[in-house]
Amino acid sequence: MVETLAPELAPQLAEELGLTIPEYEKICEILERRPSLTELYMYSLMWSEHCSYKHSKTALRMFPTEGEYVLQGPGENAGVIGVGDGWAVAFKMESHNHPSAIEPYQGAATGVGGIIRDIFTMGARPIASLDSLRFGTLDKPRQRYLFEGSVAGIGGYGNCLGVPTVGGEVYFDEAYEGNCLINAMSIGLMREENLTLAVAAGPGNLVLLIGSTTGRDGIGGASVLASQEFDERAEDKRPSVQVGDPFEEKLLIEACLELLDQKLLVGLGDCGAAGLTSSASEMASRGGVGLDIDACKVPQREENMKPFEIMVSESQERMVAVVTPQNLDAAHAVCEKWGLRSTVIGTVTDTGRFVVREGETIVADMPAHSLASEAPVYHPDKERPAYLDEVQAFDPMSLEMPNDAAALTDTLLGILASPNIASRHWIWEQYDHQVMLNTVLLPGCDAAVLRIKGTKRAIAASSDCNGRYCYLDPYVGAQIALAEAARNVAATGGTPAAITDCLNFGNPEKPDVYWTFYEAVRGMADACKEWGIPVISGNVSFYNESFGQAIYPTPTVGLVGVLEDVDKHATCGFKQEGDVIILVGETYPELGGSEWLKLEHGKVLGKAPALDLSLERAVQQVVIKGIGLGYVQSAHDCSEGGVAVTLAESCLAGEIGAEVALDDDLHPVASLFSESQSRIVVSVAEEDAQAFVDLMLDADVPYSVIGTVGGASLTIENKICVSLEDMRDAYVPALENAVAGQLQAEELYEG
């Protein structure tokens, strides 16, 4: 008989653990009694926002999840697509925002570790990571501390693990000052036949815990950190941040892949958020079976741990496997070969119940399905935020704007030096981006390109989102996030195949916040359906608020595309003197939410750039075709900073200048710095220019032949004249200088 909590204590503890009284009463109804201490902790984690998606499930059903490439959609640890010749790619993105805001190094490091475990759980070898980061402005010591610590954590974990970090993005804005965002994406490669699911099956089979010991680190991570707003007590939550060991994870990767290769496992799951409770209950629920686990058998690194601590600890580098008794010795042998602990902690049963014992004493006994799948589903109220009418009514073109070339040149140099635009070399030089020797296209251009060894095939990957656009219009802003990720992949020659997402928002219980979330999901879903790009995995991160102030809506998109021939890819740098420069797409006076408006006037106002889904798709397809036919020498997406920044970056990447004329009848500021969508700047050899123009005419895609490559400066007729050296001096050291400030961040930050 399970010892239940006292009637006067149970409801109070439930609320302290993040449950509502109606949720507590539903638990009592399921159990037909009051819960025990262990049961209440387990339910509080599994029914937390982070684990149950109780405020987002209904909206997420709008996403398309099936498509030409899809082998495994949402519902498993990661999504999987087929990329040809029997090869498959697993990928997923998740957040580790709240832990990183408390302890940036370990928060970011364990975010990387957790998402990588999701990948090899599927049977895939991790081959690449990307990161999408948001911080407050770098003029504040705490933001520099968070930024430096997070980048160091990502690099430290990935470098030790031997998985290259090949791409990503970072933005700095006051909206993220109280709540930074750390979104980690991982990609793995496998043969299709090795696809593995996290399912427990076969009554009488054994539950094997592989990897690190279990401690008190991370207890409450999913409920205490990831499902609540921040306030003045945030620092008190530091013990809830997990601590990672990348060397142990490297051993886990090799051991688990060998176990799967030898067909020794029935199922495999990762201990992530909610620890053993999550992995075990989800595996049991998917398989329609029960589990009987003895918490005392779990290897512990601390003394006198209670069963509830053992079951909800989020200690890292642990995997749960199901093995048959006949394969147990062989599984132990593989783990011992790799220097890993492997301990039988329980059995699979046919009861459908999740039983936890402390030796002979039962401390928890509940339906496994109720933990994993019976959390309440909410339908929050939606209310369009009042601020939208005001911000969208503002017309940036009404502002005073410079006309003369000297002022416009200074403006370009200022934008190039902006932390949101400047070179990210300070970040990616801390990462090993070439380990494994799969990386074809290095960081610094639009998307990463990774070869599939032994074939001509490759994949391209990008992560993108502009939170300012989503703040101004969440429906359109989310579509632009998808469009830019796809455009970045297309600029390398890759065909977009599928996406993962990380949807970062404030408190969903606030009607205006939930409206922005719903509209962003609706916008992204509509664009995915229009383009036939499915959502195969992802994560929702709510409660990204501090002191009641929410972040910008930030629905980050991680997109993977396919290249049939790795030799037919493009880079962003101009190549050779005399090449013809063509702007694919068209520029409009769209400065709402632009980097120019923020830098010159300190405003995030106006309408987000318009997005024509059909035009965007056509622009991408014609560029992909031009790259495949060998016409396109370079391709670079137009995004933040406008065409002037795109041209400058292509000059700097190719170490060669350009002479351009933008005959678009717009005000010079709009002509140069408008952030109109559906634009890519390409360069083609002179002898191929007409053939590429014919492609665009056939596709009915607007274009402008705007200039030629050559010289040692960027000259835009009547608007800009600046040397490569001056652009380089503005662009290259700016982020590093901003991070350094007057003193090192750790010397300034006082806690």
C-alpha cells in the first residue's frame, strides 16, 4: 500500500511544485486516493508546461507533419527524414533558456548535451550542432557575462564531445535582457534501417540504466525553471541547473550506437527533462506496457537520496534502455568496453502501471499513461495586443533621412559594426566546426553544408528568426523566419526538406501573449503547407518573462535541405573580376523593424516586411536551379541591413570589391537598407548571365542586373563609396570589441 501525503499537506505541496488545485484534484481522481510524495513530484514534472505542452498542444496541431522526405515525425525524441540512397538524417531543436539565464556555461552546455542525446537515441550518429541565441544589449555587463558564458558552454561541450558546431545565429535586443534564449539544434546521420524508437515492450524484459550516476543536480529543472516566470528570486534557482560531462556523453554515444548496431536493445530513451520519470513513463506509454523500478538500484552520487529525488533528478549523460534477459550480458559487455555503468533498475510488466519501489516498499503506483499523456489540455484566452495598432501605424519613411553619399556611407559602416550584423567570427572561432571532416561550407555564410561521406550527397542547415518582425506582426514574422531559413539553404543550392522549431514566448496564461503564440504558429503552419515543408520535431518554451515583461515572440526555425551533388553548392563571397551581379527579387520601401531604424532612431516600429509566399518560393527555386546548372558563382540572402549589407558581406567574403547601380526609384535609405523579403544577390560569369536571366524570365521572377564584381571597394552609384579595408575594420572586430567593453565581463558582473 502506497503511503499517501497528509490531507493538509498535499494540496499545498502540489502548488509549491507548480500544479494547480484542479490539477491536483485530477491526480487524486486518477489514483482514486491522495498521491504519495514521490507520485506528486513525478506528476508535477510530467504535467509541467515544459513536459506536457498543456497550453500549446491544440495550436501545434495546425502544423503539417508529413511530406516527401519524412520517415519519423513529431512524437519521438527527434524527427527523421530520408535523404536518398538509404541515408537518413535525424534533427531537432530545443531550448535551454531558463537554466542559461541562471548559470550560462552549464545551462548552454547541457542544452547541447541534451539535444545531442535526442539524436543518437534515434540510432543516428550526431554530426553537427547549430545554436540560436538571444541576449540583451552588450553595453550591459550582465549581458556580456551571459553571452560569453553561453558561447563558452556551447563550445566547451561540443568541442570535448567531438561534434562540430557549424552554424547558428545571435541577436541582441533589450527585449531579451531579463530572459536570454539558448536554442540548441543537433543533426545526426544514419542508415534508414537503423531508425530506433523510444518504446518499452515485452513484459519480462529488463530496464537498463546506462551512463552517469544520479545526483541532486537538476531537480525541478522542468517545473521550477522552464515553467515559471523569472523574478527577484531567480538566483535561488541555481541548484536546479544541470551539470554536464561531455566526456561521459562521448562514451554514451559510442556505446549506444554499438548496442543498436548489434540489435541488443528493444528500445532506447534519453533522460532529459524530468529525468527517469520522463524517459521511462513515455517509453511505457508508447508501448502500452507497465514498468516496475527499484529506486535503490539506481547508482547515486550523493548520500541519502530519497526516491522522489532519484526519479526526478535531471542529472545528465544517462540513457534508459530496454533489453531482453537473453541479451543482458552482451549489453553489459558493450557498456563495460566503453567504461560505462549499466545497471538493471527494473522490469517491463503487462499491468500498464508505473511502479516505483524503495527496496520492498512501494512508494509510487500509477497508470504510466497518465503521467505521459493525461496532463490537462488548456485552451487559453486569446486577445490581440493593444500595442500592435500603435506600432503598425508608424511609417518609418516619415523620418528625416540622409541623401548624400558621405552620410549614407557612414550609415553602412555603422550598420556593419552593429552587434546584430557584425561578423560572428568571435563566436565560431571558439567552436570546432571541422571535426569529422564533413563540413563543406564553413560558418560565416548563409547556411552550413555537410557532406555525406561515400556519396555525392550533402545536406544544408540553417536556423533563423527575427524577433522584431514577430513583435510587429507574429503571423508574418513567423512566416519570415521560415522563409529566411529556407532562403539561406537555397542560397547554398539545397532544396528545403523539413523543419524543426523552438517556439519561445512569454506566459501563455496572458491572453495577449497567447494570441501572439497562436498567430505565429498559424503563420508558420500556413507557410509550411503552402511550400510542402513539414514540421517533424520541435519544442515550445513558454514563460520567457522577467518581472512581468515578455521577450519578443521568437519562433525559431531550424531547417534542413538536401543537395543531390555536393560539388554543386554556392558560397556567399564574390568570386572573380567581371562577374555580373544580379538582384533576384525586388526592393520596396520596407523599414519597419529594420536594423537601420533601430540603429539610427532607436525604434522598433512600423509594419514587418510583406511576404508573398509564391514569390518567395519562386525566387528560391530559380536560384537553386541556377546553382545546380553551374551558372551561379555566389549567392547571398538579403535580410537584416538590406541589400547594402548583403553586397558588403559578399565583397568581404570574396575579398574583392563591386561596382553597383540600384535603379529602383526609391529614397536612397530604402534602396540600401530596406529589409524586403524574397531577395537574393547572386553573381554569375559574364558568359552565363543571359542563361540565368532566361531562367528568371521563364519562372516569372523579378530581377535587376545591378553591377559587376571587381576592384578594392564597394561603389553603389550616387549612394555609397567605401573601401574593403574600411568595411573590414567596421565589420570584423565589432562584436569582439562589444563583448570586451572597457573591462572583461567577469570583472564587471557582480552576480
